[in-house]
Amino acid sequence: MPTLPGSSVEIFPVNLGGNAFGWTADEETSFAILDRFVELGGTFVDTADSYAAWVDEVGGQSETIIGRWLAARGNRDDVLVATKVARKPGRVGLAHDNVVAALEESLERLQTDHVDLYYAHYDDEDVPVADQVATFDELVRSGRVRSVGLSNFTPERLREWFETAREQGAAVPVALQPRYTLVSRTDFETSVAPIAGEFGAMVFSYPALASGFLTGKYRTEADLEGMPRGGAARRYLEAGGLRVVDELVRIGEAHGVEPATVALAWVLAKGVTAPIASVSRPAQLDALMAAPGLTLTVDEVAALDAASDGF
């Protein structure tokens, strides 16, 4: 299994998303999720300073919960932590002083002196790429950030970032976090994957289960009523996504596993380092953590490719 620069902790092929912490999972439940994740072999937790700003327009809840859990368990050296900057209310953008201040605030909430992977969550086109590169390089050299990642950048700006970092002898991004699932394929496969391959970057894709849609639990409009993520799942339902779910169910039944397991196994079969998946209950983790142990046949991958063609 791969590792991040400066760490000997191996990356388990499922990355736990922390966006549910402080939203659909309260602190007690979040602790239980994190405990179960580690118990099942998980090593890498992903969050952002903006999680869950959609609840209170402030954010920081997820980092705070993760920090309290790390402190309570005393396991910081055994767990990789990624967080992000650019979207938290009051800390929007990638201007130098904003990023430096945001990192300090994230470290305080996480109760740690470093983050293993620090993402530029979204591009800031008001800040030249060369300036972004210099800022993140400064943070790596300070020891507060071990490695740099990029998320939600255009292919053109991604390439510029990599090339500029190399030219300047600065910290080159080691990871990309693109949107990539069975119902969100085209942008990654045509534009981002080639760049990741060219520059040797690991890929931690999101949202692995398409806001729960690929678990198979949302099959009608009625299933979506009152669900926190129902709005996001609705667009896949309306776009004909049930043909993908039907294929996931069929293959899952053949292997005796859940559709969610198959959905993550397909992403892994496409060369993703570790898909990012979040849960609201510890029991939901079992299906996700089983994905690395499921090897899909060539025909099964092809069937899922066909069912998801056009997404």
C-alpha cells in the first residue's frame, strides 16, 4: 500500500470522509464511526475546514470532532489526516495570508502540529498559480504540512500547478481529489486521470457513493423525501441512474456483497488510490471496507462501464 511523504503509515484503499461529522453524525456517533474505521484497518481520514458550514454558515465542526477523537484515543501517529482550505466562511480563497491563518485554525481544531495532506479545496483564479505554489511550499517547509493536494481545479490550472512547482523546486502535489463515481465519470477520465498519471499523483476521488445513491437505497422519489442528501441523489435518479444501481445489485448478489461494495470496487479497478466515502452510522462501514477485497471480473467492470456510459 502507498504512503504519504514523511509518514510510514500505509494508506488503506478506502479514505473515510469526514463531511458527515457534525452534520448527520453527532460527536458520539462520529467517535464510534472513527473507532470502527480504524478497527477495520482504515488509516486515512479526510476532512475540510468548511465542513459542515452548510449547517451553521461557520464550519469547523468536522475538524473539531476529529481533533477531539485523536486526543481521546492518543493515536495521532497511527492515523493520516487530510484537510482543505478555500471554502470556509471567513476563510474563502487561496491568498497567502488567508491560507496561513486557515491552516493555523485547522491545526488548533485538529489538536495537532501538522496535517499529512493539505488540499487547495477549490481554485482561486484571483491568485496566480505561482503564488499558490509558493504559499503551499512555505507551509511544507515549515513542517506544518507534510504534503500538498489539489481538488476541483480545471485541467489547465492543474497542469500549470504541477509544472510551476517543478520549475520552482517547490512542493509538488502528491494527490488529486476529483469528483469520480459511476455516475460522474467523463471529466475525470478524459481530463484529470491523464494528468495524475503524467505527474505520478495519487487519486482520492469523491463522493464514492454519489451521496448514497449507489448504495441502492434511493430508487423512487418517495425514498428521497426528508433525506439530508436526497437532493444530491435526486439528480442521478432523474438522469437514468437506476440502470447503474440495477447492475450494482446484480453483481453484488453474484458475490454476496452490498451494492456499495461493488461501487467502490469499480472505482479501485480504475486505478484510484482510495475513494473517499462517508457514513452516518458505524454499521455502514462494513460494506465500504470490504471493497478492496472484492476483485471484479473484466466482464463485470465492462458491464458497469456500459451501464454508466454517458455520466
